[in-house]
Amino acid sequence: MISQDFAANFAREWIEAWNSHDLERVLTHYREDFEMSSPYIVSIAAQPSGSLKGKGAVRAYWAKALERMPDLRFELVDTLAGVDSVVIYYRGRSGMAAEVLLLDAQGKVGRAFAHYAQRA
């Protein structure tokens, strides 16, 4: 079971990492073999499935996204704790967003699902 304190600290650090635009810092939250699903993967990574697997593939996608959006900044709104997952609800560049992050026993993200209220 994930405690609310752990979830809140994880979310705070995750937001700070993204706002720093330090991609390696962001990636410290994820396993080497993690899977990411996002509607933006379709447009930015040209991957019709909307999913990528592994840090290498996601690193390239996120690097491209950060290059396209140098003013990217997230504002944490709320954090939800689950049995083995954390949901980070935040305001992004083009509206509200939520990341569902499934964590392993070491607290690293194994699967991530991004959801957006609006898309740019």
C-alpha cells in the first residue's frame, strides 16, 4: 500500500524534476523497462499505438517534447495514493492533466498513463 506521504513526496519531486527540464532527473523515477502511454506519443513520436517501452525510447520522445516546449511548466494540483500506484493531477501547458503511475516494490514507475483535459 502506498502512503499518502510517499505519494505526495513522489509527486512533488516529479513536478520539480519536470520543471527543471533535467531529463535525467525525470528519468530517475522510472525503471529501465517502463512503458509509457500518452496521446502526445502519437503526434510527437509518430507512434500510432500511443505507447513506448524502455527508457531509451521514452528519453528520445521526452527530449523532443522538451525541445518543442522550452517553456513547459507543471503546477501540482493534487496527488492520489493507491495500492501500488500514484496519480499526479496537475496543470500543464495546455490544461489539466493526470499521470497514473504504477510503481514497483522499489518505488520506481513500471507503467505510466498520461491523460489530458485538452490537447494542444
